[in-house]
Amino acid sequence: MTAARMVGMAMRHQRAVGWPRRINPHIRRLYINAVRMRFDPMLGGGSGDGKLLKAIWDELNEKPATYLDVPLFRTYMERMTQLQITEKLAILADAAKYDASCASSGTVKRSSSKTGGIGSTEGMGICHAYAPDGRCISLLKILLTNSCIFDCHYCINRKSSNVRRAKFTAKEVVDLALNFYKRNYIEGLFLSSGIIKSSNYTMEQMVEVARSLREDHDFRGYIHLKTIPDADPELLEAAGRHADRLSINVELPTRAGLAALAPEKSQDRIEGAMGGLKTSILDGKDAKKKYRSAPNFAPAGQSTQMIVGADAATDSDIVRRANGLYDQFGLRRVYYSAFSPIPDASAVLPMQRPPLMREHRLYQSDWLMRFYGFAPQEVVDAAEPNGMLPLDIDPKLAWALKHRAQFPVDVNSAPKAMLWRVPGLGTKAVQSILRARRWRRLRLEDVGRLTVSITKIRPFLIADGWSPGGLTDMEHLRAMVAPKVEQLELFA
Ligand code: SF4
């Protein structure tokens, strides 16, 4: 194509979109260039310089009030919605993988595409959550859009990131969820989003998805909405009326970390919104007790997510923060997401991701506080002097090794709370021990049948015919009970 034809095309396009008089001349020039170079605005690059397009897009997003009714802006939005649904799904399901809403992430990559086998661990889009009755349910996990007017350093979707962008309309998400549901692929929806135009505008779109599913289609499946703390409280209220669970990300464990890595976010605003949700959830429960017909408000409660390893916060800082969040806002879960380096990362971020095992140890410490009766300070006591939990052993074993004076405990007489503290004994094993010892005295072999590693248990237990003697106080006990390096045990 000749230069003259390209310019002609740009001018025709300019007339077709009804060029606005008040548009910034800089934007006008950029746009003419973009058309001349045949950019695909939403594919972020195409045949030319993607940065040029980004400059236009950022300018539009930064001043949405100025450009909202500008045909150019609408043109971009239209181009965006013209992307094929499957293409959008690939982009927006992949972009949602950083939301740690489920426990199915973190495995190794496997694909059968080249082997002729079956199955893959690489595809995104479906995650799992647990229903109140313990059932594991599959959720369609997507973003409404991966465009964002914020520039959080750690986020692949931040304004300055050079990634392909896409956006679903509310109706498209509703149709996708219903189609997948009817095909039995999913039982619910997890919806998150970057922020486009404004927090309120984005939240309205998300609420519309949940409203339409519930009211227009009588959808009874699970809905989890990731909410935007800066949105109006009325919109968060509306979200809670339709969703089972709401979540607001605290993002980083410390105020300083948030200020450094997500300067447009505010811990006070985030916590204010979480406090508002807590009140609404409690009010909803009270109303439900009095009147069976009272509407539900987020019956599965609220949760949050913290990024681990992007700032200088130690595991002790994270454990204290998580505990504070559980206490203050009555959270159902705090999810941890190990920071993963992103393309064109900001210089303020670490070059390497933290070990995945760190995220796992934090989840284990979370379980110790929620299910094993450990106080937050006791979990912090399990950490090394630098405030980090050991990676080679789980936090319960680390705590036991530091508090050997409290062991061994007698499996035939110790109270439940003390049995919970024995490394290697989970809550189910303790329950079985309590049941069994009503009828007979237990030997070490009996306990061994309830646990994965008898080696780990022996120094900390007395049973019929077994006493660890000096084993509990041996200098090299840690080396004896630590799992071999290649064994990464998942549960204490
Ligand atoms: S607001 Fe959310 S989507 Fe936007 S840059 Fe920050 S973390 Fe990413």
C-alpha cells in the first residue's frame, strides 16, 4: 500500500468516526499514525509500534470523563468487542490465573498437544472452590477485562504493560457462564477485572453480570465477585445481594509495600470497604435468622489475597497481618499468591520469584491458626530469626522442635489440643485416635497407620510399648525428621 493510500484511508476513517473538535491534538496525531500503520487497537501491536497505540489508550483511560462521549473512544471500544469470543476467552482466562481463588494452581506444566495423549495442566479458565457441604465445585474463572487505568508495579495487566488487551461485555460473560454450565463444564463463576474508565463503571459491569445471571436466568450456581474497593458502597451492596462470595485484595502485607508497589491504592480505602462488607454480611445473617424471606448477602462471606515476595515483608509480618484481617473483618480465607516476575517489570520489583514452597508454608501456617489452635505468636515463634518460616520443614514441626519441653505427649491420655500439636498428626488422625482410645490402648503402629511419616511422629509421642527416651532432645533431631530434599510434603 502506498503512503498516499494509507493517508487517504486515515482521512476516510477520520470522517467516518466523526472527528471531535475538542480532542487533544497530540492524541489526534497519534491516532492518525495508528490508522496509517494499520494498528489493531485492542490487539496491542499488530503490524506496527504497539507503544504508539498504548499511548492513545492510556490517554483515553486517564481522562475518561473528557473522552467518554468521543467517537474515537467508542471506536476503540467497538474494536475491542469485535474480537472473537474465543480469543477474548483465551486472553481473559489466562489473565485471571494470578487470582489465587482456588487451590488447583501450582502444579507442573504438562500438555498432551504434541504427544497424542489426553489432558493438559496448562489451560486456564476453570478453577475450583469448596461448597459449604465440602463438595469441590468447578468455576469459570475469568476477567471482565485486562485493561486497567491503574499501574500497580507487580501486575501484568497494569496500564503500562505491553500485553494484548480484551474486554467482555456483561452479556458475553453471562452467555459464556450459561453455556458452560449447560454443558456441565462448570458449576459457578469467578469474575475479576482490571479497572476501566472508573471503579464505579467497572463495578457496575460486574454487578450486571451477577444480576443478570440471578434475575434474568434464575442461575442458582456459585458466584464469586472480586470487588473494587473504591467503588461506591451501593455497588458493593448490590454485588453482595447476587454473589455468594465477595473478595477485596489487600494486595501487599504492609502499608509501606502497598504505597511503594500500588501507589494508586490505599490501605485505608481497602480496609474501609472490607469493614463495610463485614457489616453487611453480619446484617444479612441477622436478618435471615429473623425472617426466612430476607435476601442473602454474600452467604459464603468475604476473602482476600496477598502477594508474597514482591516486597520486603517477612513471613512473620504476613502471619500477623493475616491474623489481623481474620479478626478485624471476619474473613473466610486469606489467599497467598507468590509474586511471579512479569515481562517489562518495573525496577522496584525483585528479579526472581520467591520459592513456591514459601507460599505453601504460609498456607500451612494459616491452617495452624484456623484448625489446630495455634496462636499467631506461636506461628511466628516457628520462624527463623530473620522472620522467615523454614522451607525444608513445615511450621508445625518447626514449632515442635523449638518447644521440645512440651513433648513427648501420651497418645493414650493427652488432650485433643496437645495431640493437634504433634508433627505429622492431622485433624482427621487426631479424631480417629480419640475415637479408638475409648476402646483400647494405642501402640505406635496404630498411630503409624493414621499418618504418612512415622519417623516424624516418633520423637514426639508416647504410646503403649513406645517411649522416645532421649530422642526428643537429640541435637540432630531436625536432620532426622526433616523430609528428604526431593520430598515436598503437602500437609503436616
Ligand atoms: S488495579 Fe488490579 S488489575 Fe489494575 S493494575 Fe492494579 S492489580 Fe492490576
